Amino acid sequence: MATWAIAKSPTDVAAWCTFLGEKPFQVTHNGPPFAQGRYTGCSTPAPGKCRAQADLQRYESHDGYWHAVKHKDSGWRSYSGHLTTPGLNCVHDGHKETYNTQVTLHVEYHGRFSEPGIAVTHNTVLDC
């Protein structure tokens, strides 16, 4: 799922970017899971700065809520590339857990800031 954020200048010029969250993944079999987001496009003119965040979330059946178990924040900078959380250390005991990726994006243009754009991916079930 993709999220987008728009900031408007005092003259109503809109600047925006889109940021795509990817389903949680493992680089190697039984390796740690990661969450990742990547920029997929920006307007012309582009925002001055962007702040992207990615969370690896785990569903906790005991309380019915999603909890962030790993987080990565780009800070305010020029937009580019992708953002990947640190890997989650796992105990592979055969007990499967449900994970997803949540991404958040803010943009700034001429001193104006967007509301956060938030998107969540489909779920992934892993032995972790």
C-alpha cells in the first residue's frame, strides 16, 4: 500500500511525494524479518524535505492490537531511495506470528508541512 503527503505553499502550489510500504520480508530462510518502504514519486516542484517512517508491526492476539516491534525514521531530509527497519531477532519455535508494515510520510514545502500520510501493507505470517 502507498501513502502520500501534500504540502501547499502560500500561493497554493502543491508539492507531494508517494511512499510505498512493502510486506515484511526475510532475506534468508529463517532470517530476521524486516519492514521496508520506498519512494515511488514526487511532484514537480518537489517538496523541500520529507520525513519517512517504517514500522514492522506484530499482531498480538491477547489484546487485539498491532504493536510496532521495529522502527526506522529517516529524519527530515531530501527524498530518495528506501527505508528499512533493523531486523527482528527471532526464536524459531514453530509458533507463527502475523506481521505487517506501516509507513508514514510527511513533506515540507516553503515552510508548510503536510498532515501525515499513513498506509499499512497486507499481512505476512512468519515463524518468529
